[in-house]
Amino acid sequence: MLDESGTSPTMPVLTATLALVVLAAGIVAGAFGALLGVGGGVLLVPFLHLALAVPLPAAAAISLATVNATSSSVTAGRAVPGLINFRLGMALEVATVAGSLVGGVTTHFFAESTLQRLFGIVAIVVAAVTLGRLKRRNVILEAGADPGRLGGVFYDEDSGRVVTYRIKRLPLALIVSFGAGNVSSLLGLGGGIIKVPALNGWCGMPMRAAAATSALMIGVTASGGAIIHYGRGDLSPLMAAPAVLGVQLGSWLGQRLGARVPVSWLKVLMAAMLFVVAVLMFVRSAR
């Protein structure tokens, strides 16, 4: 991809100090990614791009590589409690992968500033949706309630009991999943940053279940985009290695915090993080 001056931005030289910085950033991103089911790319991409001067396509490619680490770690850790809705996740993943492939092909047709603004717009919209659902929950406390074909049942930490939920607006969920896959490949987000608020805000899925199911899907989503980025030469294995290791360690930490943090705090945390990142991206795109 060319920058505004018409030249290709170069990767910074990986030193031992830079590797440690990337490792630490990966730990933080992995913890937030596992906690919120968003893959960590929403933090890692801006940090690599804005703080370390990594070109945006390369930052997105590195982030997509780390998303697979987050997905495998979180999926294994949350499969037993029953938070992951495998049936719904696989249904939505068909649309997501299609969007991811389209995004990977079209990445190099956009200027870097355009992608930065797109990142900021997506972050603000998702944050607004999240805050709009701050006091609302999607659980059915009635014992023996029917979850429907794509709903689920799990133990809810907040209420201290087994709850049920039903999935609404499946066609909308499929459209959002396609868009999430497209944005995932373009910006290296893994798609969870869009899926989690959409599933929680519009489709009737509780926040914890949405985050866990998103963690399952983002690994599959990221794979398609990562392959295309690697084929185009955007992925730097040396830079990706410490990032993947850090994200893996951070995911382990995030899973242990997730069960103890109230759902309302998770929503506020996600919204605050998105607003900060949006501002940083808009500032960068104006330079």
C-alpha cells in the first residue's frame, strides 16, 4: 500500500528492545481481547501503527496472526462452562469468512488515511451501541424456558443461576457478520469488535455468551484475511512472533479476570477503549 506521498512505508528494524515492547503490547491486547471477545486487534493495531510506526497493512497482518492465538486459547478455556454457542457461531461464520476474503482482496485499493478514518468511524458506532445497552440484559430467568433453535443456556455469574437466551434478528446478524469479516481483514480486528456489540445489542445474546462465541469465530475469520496478507508480503514473521506470544499470555490472564468482572463494567470498558482509539486514528489520519 502507498502512503499519501505515493511511497511505500517501511517496517521498523526489530531490535531486542522493540521485541520486548511488542511482547508487552501483546499481553495487554490479549488480556482485553479475551475479556471482551474482540481479539485484541483494536488495541494492537493502533499501537503498532501509531506508536511504533508499523505500516497499517503490516500492523493488520500481525494482528490477524495474533487473533488466532486469542481464539484458540479462549475457546479452549470457555468451552466447558457452556458460554460458547457453537451452532450460532458456525452459522454466522459462513457470512464472516466471505466478508473477510473480500476485505483481504480490496485492502490495497484504499489509502492508509482512508483506513484510519474507517477504523475511527467503526469504533465510535460500536461504542455508542455498547453504551446504549449498558443497563439492559438478554437473559431469561424463567426455569425451563425454551432457548429456540439457536439460543443457549449457561450459568450466569451476575445472577448466580442458570439462565436462558433466545437469538433474534438472524438475518441482521448474518449481514453484520459479513461486514465484520470485511472490516476484520481490512483493519486486522478479528471481527469481534463488531460482532460482540451487535449480538448483544440487536440479537438478544448476553454479553458474556457473545464474547465467548465471538472468540470462537474470530480465529476462523482471521485465518482467511491472514493468508491473503501473507501472500501479499504484509506479514512480518519476526515482528509477529513476540506479538503472538504476548497475546497468548494476555489471553490466559483475561480469561481469569472475565468471570469476576461485572457485565456493566465490561461494556463501559469496551466503549471507553473504542472512543480513545477512534480519536487517535482520526488525529493520525489528519496528518
